[in-house]
Amino acid sequence: MSTTKTILVHGGIAAGMLAVVGYLFAQLAGMWLSSQSAPRPGAELDPAPLVSTLEWRLPFTMAAMGFVFVAIGEGLRSLWKPKAKPVIESSAPEDELQRLLKQFEQSEKVAMK
């Protein structure tokens, strides 16, 4: 698999998983903010604007950072990957087979006489 395809596949999986985790973190933050008492008596704490911002910003940021992290990791891994040595095809086995076949044919001719 090419490096670009690997980055897209692994980065996409990581980004999707981190987006789900980010959404869950945003929900937890919203529950925590809702449970907190007002900062001073008589003042109301409205966590709705902050929670609505967190619901899209946190998953998106976590997914983007995860994709970048995977892209950097896969890019560095491709740099350290050993280069494959070119395979040189040899005709020695083919030549040996031809020689054995000729030898067998000659021995059959001798046996038939």
C-alpha cells in the first residue's frame, strides 16, 4: 500500500474515532457545567452557549490533530522503511533444466537401442 493511501486510511480511522471521543468529552463537559452552582448567589450560570460551541469545536479539533499526528507518523515511517533490493532474474535454473532434459532424452535413446 502506498504511503498516501496508508495515511488516508489510518488517518481517517483515527480522525473518526477521535471525533466520537471529542463529542463524548463535550457532553461530559456540558453535564459538569450544568451541575455546577452559580458563581455567586443570585447569578445564573447558562452553560448552553459554551456546550453548543464545544459540541462541534472539540470533536473537529481532536479529529484534525489525530489526522495530522497519523500523517506525521506514517510519513516518518516511510522514510525509515528499508528499500527493497531489485530481484535479478537468473536463467541458471532454466539452463539446468534444459541440460537435464537433454541428458534424459539421450539416456532414453541409448536404452531404446
